[in-house]
Amino acid sequence: MSTNFVVTTDQAFAADVDQRKGVVLVDFWAEWCAPCKSLLPVLGEIADVYEGEAAVVKVNADENKAITTRFDVRGLPTLILFKDGVEQERVLGMTSKTRIAALLDKYLEA
């Protein structure tokens, strides 16, 4: 796993995402989720490439029910992009590095 991930919890989400300025990509995942495991190296590359520009935050959906429920996450993986603590867009299911990068670039330039 990339060392550039922020792993958050129900208790730390406010500090890690809600109150963070800039672009944050939150990955809701679970240990049993095969697509989540496939997405992990892609997100690792994204975290490394965008280090200092955007944060990649991981939320274990099974261990953090309050935040998972708050954002009505019903399928995994779910990626939610925040800018200045406000949800902007979400992607459900497996996706490409190119699509994630395009999403981040869109909000980094805005």
C-alpha cells in the first residue's frame, strides 16, 4: 500500500476530509471486495503522482459504518471526490487510472 494514503475512521473523518482544504479523493472499500483490491495499486499510483496536490483517503466501509451511512455508500468500491470538504462527484465500481486522474485534474484546475 502506498505510504501516501491517509487511512481515516468515523472519528477522524472530519479532520481528514470535512475540514481539509483542497481536493480529497475518498475510497470506500472492504477487505472482502475483489474490485477494491484491484483498485488498490491504481490508487497507490494516483496518491504518489498527486502527492502535495490532492489527498487520497481510505475508509474501510465495514469498520466505519457511520461515515459509510452518512454518504449513502451502497456499493464498493465507491470513490467520492471532495473539494474544500464538499462532495463534488462520485464513481462507483472499478475505474481506470486515467478516469481518476481526469477527475482530480478537473478540480485541481478549478
